[in-house]
Amino acid sequence: MAQERRPLRHEDPELLRQMRRLYYLRLRIRWGAIALVWLLLVPPSLWSLRGVLGRWGDYFGWAALRYAIVHHRLEAIALSFCIALVVATLLRHSWHMLKGLSARELEHLRQDLAAIRDRGPGHPLWRWVMVEDEPRSAAANTAKGPKADDNPEAFQENDQS
């Protein structure tokens, strides 16, 4: 059985910061992919449904919706796929915000981070994950107080795998 690495509170703050950067980078990539899918699938689907949508203005009802789904299956599947991607991503991220990441997800982040470290600056994600953030303004240097990334409790894990 694999050794369980539980306490995040005692881990290196820089490791936690890099794991957080990798997680949010993956989240941004996921939303970018969803935006690309929407740009590729939704406009042609809506264009193909333009006649049906025009009739919906006069006679909208469940029968009209059923007609659109039954007689325009490809467009219905494309639109349903786009909506399902958004809902799944929103639910997953909401779960992570409320309950934290599971031990399995944290271990995957650690493994991917180790792979990025092993490959070094040649890895495509190196500059977004490993490079230390530079302050954006002089005011950021003078502000005293903890940064959000310095709180290991904010990057909590869920006991369920």
C-alpha cells in the first residue's frame, strides 16, 4: 500500500505555492478548452437551429423543444455537451473550494510538480509554476501582512479519495 502523505500544514511553503500555481494553471487551461469548444460548436449549432429558434418566438412549448431535439440531434448533442462541460467544471471547482482536494488529487499534483522539476526550464509549464512571483508595484513591497499563498490551510485536502 502506498504511504499516505497527509499533513499539508507542515510542508514546505514554496512547495504548497507551486502546487497551488499548478492547480490554478490547470483550471485556467480547462476553462480555455471549454471556451474553445464553445466557440467551435455553439455558433454552427445555433446557425443550424435558426429556423426552429425563430418559430420558438411564436409557439414556444415543450413540443417545440422536443421537435428541435428529435429532428436536430447533432445540434442538440453539441449544445448539451457544451453545457455539460461548464456544469461539470463548476461543480468540480466548487467542491474543491468547499471541501478541498482529495489526497489522491494532491498526490497527482506532487507527481506532476516533480516531473516539472526533473525536466527543468525546458518544461513548458516551468515558467508559470516554478518561477517566483515578482511584485507588481512598489506598493506591494511596502505592504506588510500575510499573502494568501502563505496560508497552507487555504489549500486544504479532503479525506475522501
